[in-house]
Amino acid sequence: MNNQMNKTPMPQQEPNVRNKNFDEVALGYSREDAVNEAQRCLNCPQHPCVSGCPVNVRIPEFIAKVAEEDFDAAYEILTSTNSLPAICGRVCPQENQCEGKCVRGIKGEPVGVGRLERFVADYHRETVGHAGVEAVACNGRRVAIVGSGPAGLTCAGDLINLGYDVTVFEALHKEGGVLVYGIPEFRLPKSIVAYEIEGLAKKGVKFEHNVVIGKSLYIQDLLDDGFEAVFIGTGAGLPMFMNIEGENLVGVYSANEYLTRINLMKAYLDEYDTPIKKHEKVVIVGAGNVAMDAARCAKRMGAEVHVVYRRSREEMPARNEEIEHAEEEGIEFHLLNNPVRIIGDEKNQVTKVECVKMELGEPDASGRRSPIEIPGSEFTIDTDAVIMALGTRLNTLICNTTEGLEQTQKGGISVDEETGATSIEGIFAGGDAVTGAATVIKAMGAGKKAAAAMHEYLSK
Amino acid sequence: MHKIIYKKQLSDDMFWMEFEAPYVAAKAKPGQFIIFRVDEYGERVPITMADSNKEKGTITLIFQAVGRSTMLLSQLEVGEYVQDIAGPLGKPTDVEARKRVCIVGGGTGNALAYPIAAGFKAAGATVDMISGFRTSDLIVLKDEFESVANNYYLCTDDGSAGEKAFTTDKLKALIEAGNEYDEVITVGPPVMMKFVAKTTEPYGIPTIASLSALMIDGTGMCGGCRISYEGETKYVCVDGPEFDASKVDWDVLIARNAYYAEEEKEAREHICRLTGGTRHYE
């Protein structure tokens, strides 16, 4: 038992070094760090942390093994419910989930569950790797997974373990979904995503890329081809904009576009052809994880970066760690400000953003205090690029081409929350395609539930 | 990987290539596009298909080697492979229920106009085709258009072949001469399409433009291809590529498409200077 009040510090790159490179910011615990942190866990009888996890990782059990320095046993426990621990340990919003419920957090900081999860996964990858991973005996029954993001990969992982013949269809040229096109290298190295996908492939999961379901093939084609069940995990759709003047000016991006250029297309590396501008000054609108990712990428591309957000620090939806990292890296925050128009020059190139100051009023539907404009407080910020990070709408490609697939009011695929079953028998769905933009771990939770429900459906 | 099974050079920098792409060919319709990536380092480039063959499982692209990716593509030979082809993307041309249409193609746009012309013809419409080129060396698909169109009008800016006229002048002349069109469809440089829309406006003829825009995923994720359309934002990849030409804000489209012009120029020079045309593979 370790009475240390704070988490064992995470070794990381110095802010003024890392804001000029794309290498991973957090360097990971050493064995000693991990054991020390694991000893902070009380192994309390209620283990509230487990209920805070969308995939119910057996947290106190794996942490107990870390404390005993039996890292292989810790890995077995961890991966019994979580197929992507190296990813979750890096990108989960632990403060709202497992760590948010940790008893140690009442006085002092909670146990660093995410950091320990990452350590165990990284240790296993570096010491054991895929050695011993073999193709799972196949029961010959074919299932299709649409989309290779966190929901699809989790669903595929659980179904291959159950013996199904699993094929994953990916629209882009590379597997991983938001893990490769959205989340930057410095937060989630792409080699880790590739490693997880390689592990699934070794077990027998087949990957078909460049196949856009709803365009190249329809859901009905998959059923006609002999797939007995289908999971749709296509993620979110088109980026949202504010519907203000000047949003289609040259130099206004969605965060999706800016991040995809950098992460998927590797535009920041010389040997890749996709172009990216090296802006002097960039304004990011929004304060979620995607906004922080875009801001920190722009900083690494050499820009002076300003984040504009209409509410206050308390309401910022990004993970605490991302906000802190962004602040340390020299990104400037303009809170309680909202853009009202984007101004361009005669070449339709952005030159300024006009903002208005805001104050907080009564709580709105989201439970957060709603921002209200302060009349007459308009001011402008000079800039040569604006990146809108305001969330996404839902992609309708599959709904438009699948007769009988019911949608929610917001345009997502309508499902039974417990099973992911859609209005069509044998078709399941989960992740952002159902809920709209959410988190990696929630998508994984949905993929997991759906895999269990698909197994039950196919076992009838 | 997609094998190249046919290649023909149509002019100095225009190429005709047929690729194995069975998924795309099975569903492809006139007016739709694909995204290709020439190799691991390549950009994702959208191109409207010139043709597709379901039985053979192939698609045809006719393209001008003007950017780095299209230049690299043009250097591949029959039997070699292109890394990725994804599609068919975008909405197909609505060819139904038109009695008579006029299609206006400019430059490379003529290649993209060809399947549209063939599609209308197959759906039973009478097709007038105006094909415009800068000069006679650049003319492509003359024989193909002559066989598919009911009337084929060839124009060059310098008069070196066909009529010395801009496509918009020819279109206006045909309308003035009493030809009645249910619809005008235009594919070509945005500036030309802008003026086609201006030409038909006084006559109230519905006019459709097939747009190309900068794009990454092409499936409705990145939002890079957005256009201003009667004050609204639309996306070329999922709402298009065809739009009512009278509602498109052409100046915004032209400016957005030119955003990486400097980088493209540099990339082209880089190809020529360093590698004599091909990529260095270390």
C-alpha cells in the first residue's frame, strides 16, 4: 500500500521540445513507476472503477498483478475484456470514467488507471509481441464488419475469438478509422494502431480496404454474399460548421480535414505528396478533444495558435490532460468568446475572425450554463486560417441505400441500446454512426455489446 | 492494388487508362467518380470515371497529367499497378425523362462528358454535344462523340480545328437558332461552367454542372470539398458532383480549388528536376 496522494508522474517530452515534433508526448511508465502507482490501489470491495468503464475492465485485478510485478498475468486480465488496451490507456477520458469513480480521488488524485493500462499493454507488446498469436479455429460462419475504427475493431476482435469468419470493410486505404485519420501521432502512435490490427489479422480477421459500403457494396450485397450478420460501425459524418458568414473562404478548414491531411495523409512529412499549409497564425473554434488535437497539430506545423470557445474552462469538453498539454505547449485560449463572422480579402482568403464576448446564463439542455452574447463587445482577431472543431453530423450513405434501416431523429442508425440490433434482423450497429460524435471507448463498448448480441443471434 | 490493363496517350498530356476495379465497376454509373492513390506516398485524388465495364470488372479514366499524382499515374504502364481505387462515389447523373439535352465540355472535361453523353443517349434522349478545346492538338474523343451524339459541334479557341468559337458562343447560337433543350449539362474548367450558366440563364434552361473540388476521403467525412450553393454549404463528394449551375458560387469554388496551386507547382518542378519524372523509392 502506497499512501502517496498524487499519481506517480508520467515522464513526458518537455513542452517546448514536443511542440515542434510529432513524437509521442507521454513517454510511459517505467517498471518502477508502474509498480509504485499500482500500489496506490486500495483494492476496495466495491471497485467502483469497473462500473465506470464502458468495457468493464477488471481494473483492481489487473492492477494487483502489476503491484506483484506479474505483468503477463496483468495483460491476460486486461485483455479478457478490452481488446485495445494500448489505445485506451492513451485516449480514454479516464477522469470521467474509471478514475472519476476511484476512492483515492476523494482525497488526492485517483489511481492512474489509464497509465497502468498503457504500461501493461506496452510491456506486453515490447516483450512478447504477437508471438504465440495464432489463427483461431473457424466455425465457417461469416460475419461482416463495416468500418475499422474502434467500434469495428472491437467487434471484430470479440467475434474472431468466438470462432467466426470475420471480414472488415474499410472505406479508406488504411484501417483504423478515427484512430489513424483523427487522433494525432503525438497522442497515439500509428505503429500501435497498426500493431493491434496486425494482431487481429493474425487471428484470422480479413480486411478489405477501399470498399465504401453504401457505394461500392450495399448491405444487401453482403447478405446475398453469405454474410449471416453485419455490424455497422462507420463513425460520424460530415463536419459541422457554424453557419456564419465567410465559412467557405479559402483557409477555413474543418478539423476533420486538417487532421486527416496530417494524420492519415502524413502531409507533415516530406516524402508524402498531400500538401499542407504552414500557417503563421491559426484560430481554432471549439474546445473538445478534436479541437485540442487540431490546435496542437497547428502548433507543431509552426503556427501561433488561438483557441476560441464560447463557454468557460469548466465546460470545455476535452480531456483535462489534453487541455493542460495544449496550455503547456503555448496555445492561447480565448474563453467566453464566439465567432460571428469570418472576413476575407479580394482573393477569398481568410484574414480575420470577428468574435463577440459571451457570458454564462442558465443551464441549457446539455446541463451546461448557456453562453449569451454581450452586445457591442465585438472584436476581431487577425489570422490566416480558421479550423472549425464543432463536432460532426451523421453519415447517411448506408441509411440511404439500405431499405428498412430505421434512423433516429438526429439521423443516426436506430438501435436497441443493449444489443445494438437495428430494425433489420441480423444487422447491428454501434459507435458514432448511432450516437453521433462520442469517444473511442464508448464506440468500443458498443462494438463489444454488439459482438455478444451477434453471437447470441447466430447461436439461436 | 489495381492492375492497368490498357493505356493510350490521347495527346501531349492526356491519357486513357483502364484499370481492374471490380467493386467499383459493379456499381458505377455515369457521372460518378473514384478516388485513386498512385502509391503509398500519393495523395487521394478524385476523378470522374470516363467509362466502366461490369463484365470485365474494369473502369476507365481519361485524365490530364497536370499535377504530381496524375503525372506519376501517366508514367505507369500496362501490367503495372496503382495502389488504391475507391468508389464509385458521388451521385450519378440523372439521365431519365429528358427528351433533348445539350452537353458542353471544355478541355479535359470532355473526357468526363463522354459517359454522361452515352448515358443520356442510352436513356433515349437526343444529345447535342459541344466540345471545346484550346487548340487542335488537345482534341480528344472526337470519334467517340461523333458516334454517340446526335449532333457534334467541335470548337477551338484558335480555330485550328472545327469552328473558331468558345463553347458558350456556340451554345448561345444553338439556342438562338431555336433548338429547345430540357437541360444543359456542362463539364470543364469552372470559369467555363460559370459562363455556361450565365448563357442559359436568360432562357431559363435548367443547367447542371459537374464539379471537381479538393477532396480527401470522398465519403462525407473531411468537408474539404464544400461549396457555397445559394447561400448554403454543400459537399461535392456526397451532395454532388453535379449541381444546378445557377446556384453555385463560382468565385468561391475557383478560389478554393486554387488553394494549393503553389505547392502543386513546386511538386511538379520537383518531379522533373530530381527524378526525371518518376518517384525515388528508397
